[in-house]
Amino acid sequence: MSDSRARIAAARRVVVKVGSSSLTTAEGGLDPARLDALVDALAARRTAGSQVVLVSSGAIASGLAPLGLGRRPRDLATQQASASVGQLVLGHAYVSSFARHDLNVGQVLLTSDDVVRRAHYRNAQRTLSRLLALGVVPVVNENDTVATEEIRFGDNDRLAALVAYLVGADALVLLSDVDGLYDGDPRRGNARRIDEVADESDVAHIQADEPTGDLGTGGMASKLASARLASTAGVPVLIAAAADAAQALGPADVGTAFAASPRRLTPRRFWLAYAADPKGRLHLDDGAVAAVVGRRRSLLAAGITETTGDFEAGDVVELADASGRTVARGVVAFDAAELPTLIGRKTRDLPPEHRREVVHADDLVPLRQ
């Protein structure tokens, strides 16, 4: 067994994400047998001594049948209405199913705003930690009833990766209707499953698919992106089929395992790198990229070639190289309106009130490419 799988199997705190297609029928209603099988696997992991957080899709899909809708709605208002009905259906199903194992559940609804804003981020963290301390199984979902196009996570895979870091999880398990990550489209019959991902080079060539069904929003591309996010942040990840949940949450000998980065980012640096919503972009010359990424130095005005976006001092911005690739994120010390007259100039040539770092090294996180 690989070290990654051993860590996942032994993890004391596990975040598990399950997709809509793994919980519902083709018509959109909840499948009680599937949901109970998932809960049985989660309860077994609890009995084995682990804390479990469930990130569950399925609210919108669960509302389709009660509302007489034949397929997932495309307009936001109907999605919100379906989620409003479906969240109660899904929540009741989880309460009833976990009760078979004498376990209590608590619903936690999040929008991306709850993760983007530092104060909300800490509040969500405290709530989840307290639920776990009380022996409750938190069931997390995106708050589709109030989410708008601008603040949606887009899929619960990314939400699960953010929650995994938020609660200090020792492992993240992503369950879907596919039994792992493949080097091609498994529906075409010539793809090979990748069992272990030790580093980025193992998946650099992968062209993951997007969702093709009506019930879900997250395809394998989103799972790969989320696995990269969590593993980079120091959390080992397993992608497996929901039908194999008992094995995934037991010996972890199924699916695709992602090794974790040996160094876990601090909460603030993780927030900067992955959770915060960037308000603009600073384009850097080659010398500035080398200083910021290679030597972890502060960004000075002299190394900036262009700025885009409408940001204020204290906002998070992306730092991009000459090709436009994002190489870092950080907290900017100037408003967007101030920078055009400063960029490209040496610090000593600036007015005294502007002789400071544009992004200080303590507020800057290089991104792994």
C-alpha cells in the first residue's frame, strides 16, 4: 500500500464529497438504497474512530421530482426554488439514515462568500469544529437557495477541497460515478486508470472530461482540480466510485490516490492562494517573477509592467508573468488608480509616501504550476 493510501485509511478526520448522480435516480428523485449505502460506509468510519464531514450535492436534484420538473433547471431562480425544496428532502433523508446508527447530523450551508471573506471563513471554521467536537456529522452543501451566478462555487468538488483545509482534515475522499482518474475518456474503452499521483508530472498530460449528465455540475475536470488544490495544501486525496464507498473509507485500496505536499500551508496563506476572490491582476517582468517566485521576495513597483482590474489597497490580486500565467497571489498595498504612475519605477524615484512594497512578501503566496 502506498503512503498516500495508508494516510487516507488511517486519517482521524476525513472530508467525504458525494455527487448528485451518486445519490439520485435518472428521474431526479433520491435513491434511498444508494444514500443508505453511503451512510453505512460513513458510519463504519465513525465507528472505527474517525471524525467525518460529508459534503453532499443533490439538493437541486432532490427537488426535481416534488416540483414535477423533468430535468435540472437551467435558470438560476428555478434552481434556487428546487434547492429550497430539495434541501429539506435531502436533509430529512440523511437524518433518518444516520439515525439507524445513532448518529446526529447538522446541516451547514455555505456560499463562496463564506470562504472568500476572512471573517466568514473563521466563522465557518468554528461552526464545523464545534459540530465535530459534539460528535455530530456535519453535512455541508452550497447554499443554492441564495447563491447567485457571481458567488457560486460552481461545483461541490472545490467546496469539499476548501472544507477539507478549513477543518484541518487528514484526508479528502471524492466519490462519484467514476472509479478513479483515467488518462483518457473511459467511455471509449482505451483509457487507463491512474492508480497513484505522486506529483504534478503524473497528471500534467490529462485532459479530464466535463459533466455530460443533467443532474450534476462537477465532472472529472473539477475533481482533478480539487484534488490538486487539496493535495497542494497538504491533504491526501482519493477519487473513487460511490459504489466503492466502503472500500474507499476502509482500506482505501480503490480509485486514484493523490499524495499530499509535505508542507501544509498556514490558514492565511491557504486563504490567499485558493479561497480569496482576486480583484485584479498585476503583470510582472521576468526579473520580478524570479524574485517573487524563486526567491520569495516582495513585489516592488519596478517589476510591474501593467495592471488590470478595479481593486483597492488590502484586496487580493493575481500576479502574472509575461505570458499571462498566474504565478502568485497576494494582498496589494495600493489602489488600482494609484499604480499606473508608479509601475516600472525604482523605489528611490517614487514620492516618499509611495516608497513601499506593492505586495509584501508576508502577504504573497507563489502558486505551484
